[in-house]
Amino acid sequence: SILYTITMSIERRCYSSILHRKTKGSLELSESGFNFRPDNKSGGGENGAIIELIPWNRTMKHQVSPVSHSKSLLKILVAPPPHKNGGDNNNVGGSNASFTFVFPARSDLESARKEITSRLKQHCNNQYVNIAATVNNTSNTTKKKKRPRTS
């Protein structure tokens, strides 16, 4: 029998009234990554608040503040972009960067955390399938034969 897996995924999810670097805006989670856009009223882009799309393959981990904490915080740790000519527009330097977001409600924070976890798992599974296929194709040629025991 054939097993079919149906995955339901929302293409884009936007959380509004989010604070990043004291700028109010919206955090958007999509199939390809996440970004932050300041509200028009916030004076958009001050203090480097705009975050262009950061792909999931650069997202190393995410954390939320404990329930006992007074603010609902989400921190996302991101790896540096791969080296390329022409620079990068993501406001992320050559080392790991972190982005902290303040959510207006704990329920929105938990929803975002679950969605990020799901998207990261989905992305990692796709990467591991490709890596496993490569490893399986090369591992057969590198195995050494066991020597017979001599007693």
C-alpha cells in the first residue's frame, strides 16, 4: 500500500503590532523565510528596523521568553549570508546576528513559535533528504571490508 502525506501549510502569515528595535511593524513568515516591515506611521526604517527576507536556511534557532516574563519576546538567531560579490541587503553582517521581536500577546507569540518550528523542520527535512541521498550514493564505495578474526 502507498502512504500519502498531506501537509497543510499557510503560504504567508503576518503578525501585526510587533516591535523590533522600538519600531512598530509586522513580522511576516512565508515559505521562503521571514521579514519585518515597519508601519508607515512608525517612521519606517529608523535604526535599521527593516529586515529584508531572511531565508529559513540561514535561521539557526529561535527562542521565546518564559511565560513568567513580563514581555512576550521572540528571538531569532541567523547565520551570516554566504559570501558573494555585490553585498547583501539583509542588514546582517559577516557574523551571526539575532533579531528580537516583542509581541502584543502571548498567544500570538506561541502561534509564531509553532509556525517557525514547523517551517524549520520542513526546511531541514528537505535538506536532509538531499544530504542522505548524496551520502547513500557515496557510502557504498567507501566501506572497508572486515578482516577475518584470527585467534
